[in-house]
Amino acid sequence: IADGILDAVSGLEPAKPPSNVPPDSTETVKTGLLTIESVPDEAEIYLDSRLVATTPAQRLRISVGSHTLILKKTGFADWVRELVVLEDSDLTLKATLEKDQP
């Protein structure tokens, strides 16, 4: 049985790179930097629906383009902003979270 497994495996082709990625590509992703502070601290930072850090966050490397930024903290309303990151930009955002209304 072991020989049969080896024979079946030996017929497999090596994995091919994804067709949308050229082999030995030296293209780098264009990015900007984002620093985020909040009052109060320790708010969760969501970038395009993905948790990336908590405040304060220094010099997060973000891909160029449009993004949705949400800061969340229990007991406070979500702080939501749309932003456009430019290549080599260095942006600082300061958010003041408002307490939830009872």
C-alpha cells in the first residue's frame, strides 16, 4: 500500500503561483502611515471591518486607497470615518468618543 501512495503522489505537479502574481515580482505595495489617538484610550481600531490595533496606535502602515476606519469602545458610540490614504503620507487622527446615550 505504501508503494501505491508514493506512486500516486509522485504523479502530482508542483504548485503553480497564482496567475495574478507575476513570477519574481518586485512590485511593492504602495502605502502611507496612520497614527491614531483617542479619548478615551484603548479603543479598538477597525480598518475595513478588520481589527488592526487599539489606541493609541503609532505609524500603522496602510495601503494606498479608500478605507473605512471605525473606533469602538464599550460604553461609547462608534467613531466612523472614511479616509483616503496617499502614497508616502503620514496622517495623525485624534478621535473623541462620545458616551452612549441611555
